[in-house]
Amino acid sequence: MGTGKVRIGLFVVAALVWVAGNARLPSQRPDLHWYKGNLHSHTINSDGDSSPDAVARWYKEQSYHFLALTDHNYFTDPQGLEAFLGAKDRFLLITGEEVTSHYGKAPVHVNAFRLQQTIEPFFGEGILSTLQGNVDSIRDAGAVPSLNHPQDGWAIDAATLTGVRELGLFEVYNAHPDTNNEWGLEEMWDSALSAGREIYGIAVDDAHEFKRFGPGRSNPGGGWVEVLASELSEAAILDAVGRGEFYASTGVKLEQLRRDREQLQIKVAQKSDRQYRTVFFGKGGRILARQTGVEAIYRIRPGDGYVRATITDSNGGKAWVQPVFPAKGP
């Protein structure tokens, strides 16, 4: 081989090495940005203690990028608030309502996002029919449904979550103190995923109290989502959430996230001296891998069925990375 060809070959190799070393993860692409938001909160229009203006101001002042006001069976139209609190690329109010139903004493609450008027609750002849009827009503209105606090009153079990159609979102974490939040929600999620349901888990405040803060109160700031989207608009945020392009958190922040059919690659933003453990789950809730440290990676195999991750820090904070599904085939 001539000297010229050798030099060209070395140049190509060097260029490829440079590209590999400087390739951007999705969270670093210049056309995508991380936006922090809460998708469940209440005002005096239902059972909250503060006005829509005060609630929205709290989140804006705490550097959230978006908020959904979700009053019970009431559409709190954020258009007026958006006119003076909204700020391009800074703060957005998403339309919402908590469609509030029940079967017997069991609460069946489903948030609706992207709506223009109040959606009336549906009451069925059982838990599943009640839930399905409300999901259908929300979809028929062109809105996006999300199941709230499944284990409040022990209303929703794994079979019900698996049985409902066209749901898409549920609360894997709800910061309200009375929602039985720490008892088997991830196992429920794995049951639905293993049955072929493509459903994503969000973390929310379900905040009602903004005037008094303390243990046992339904205060803001307990759970949120970080969404990777092209812009801060209702359409872009909800579209990204619907594709699972987000993670849910109670305190763990991710610095980088690569999530595709080939792998989950995670880098946690270090906070003080905390330690981090990432657990990767697959079909049947099977633990695929455990890794300790700020960086974790799992290469997805077709037999995994799906892969999701839960990150826990040494002070109890958590983050949930949404499931991905390996490409079908050999």
C-alpha cells in the first residue's frame, strides 16, 4: 500500500475515533432540551387551599418549566394565567382536569391533559369498567389520560392495570401522604408491561397545600418529570411524554440519558456525597442487572421483553427511566 493511502486510512480512523468520542447522547442534542414539570396539582377550584395564580407562581418560582392544574371534575382554564405568567422557553401551563369517579368506596381518578372543557366522570358496573369508561371519555375528547394514585383506597390492582386499554400513563409515584405509595406499584407496572401494555410511569406532587408546609401534608415539590422535548409547548411536551421520552423523579437528577432499542445508558448528576444504585428490570419483573455508581449501562437483548430502570440514591431519592422494547426478530 502506498504512503498516500496509508495516510488517508489513518486520517479516516482518527476521524471515526473523534466522532465516537464526541458523539452526543440524546440529552445533549442541540434541538432537544430537558424540561421539568408537575402534572398533578389542585387549586381552590376543587380541594386545594390556594388560587390558580398562587399555585402557578409557586412552580414558576421554583424553576419548574411546566405545570398542569388538575382540579377534580373541573377544568381550570389556564389561558388567563398563561397570558401573564407564561414565558417562552421558561414556563408553560398545560391544560388539565382530574376526572374523578369511583366504584363503591374505591376511588377511580384519571387525569386528562390537553383539553378545552370539563370532562364528566363515568361510573361503571365494576372497577375495570369504570376506569375504562373514563379513559375512553378522555380519549374521545382528544385528551391524554393518566391513571392517578392506583393504590389510593387499594382501588386498582395489577389485573385492572393490565386489563385497561389505551391508557399510556400512570402514576408510579404520587407524593400525597395518603396514597399507599410505597407498596408494590413497580410490581404492578411490571405485570402490565409483561402482558404487552406499553405504559409509562410518571411522578407527581398531587399538591393541595401551598400555605402550610410540614410532614403529612400534601405539599408541592415531592415528585416530578423531566421531559426531553424539542420545545416548551403543550404539544411537544405531551408528545414526548407519550413516547416515553422522559424520566420520573423524587430527587435524583440525570445528567445524560440514552434510551433506544439497543441500550439504556444513564449518567446521574452527582449530589453531595450520595451513592447511587441502578436496577434494570425486564419481562416478568426480572432483575436483569444491578450497578452502583453515577454511570450505568445495559445492552438490551430480544429476550428481555422490555427494559426499564430504577435509580435509588443513598438518601432514598429515586428516578424511574421509562421502558424500552427491543426490536423483534432473532
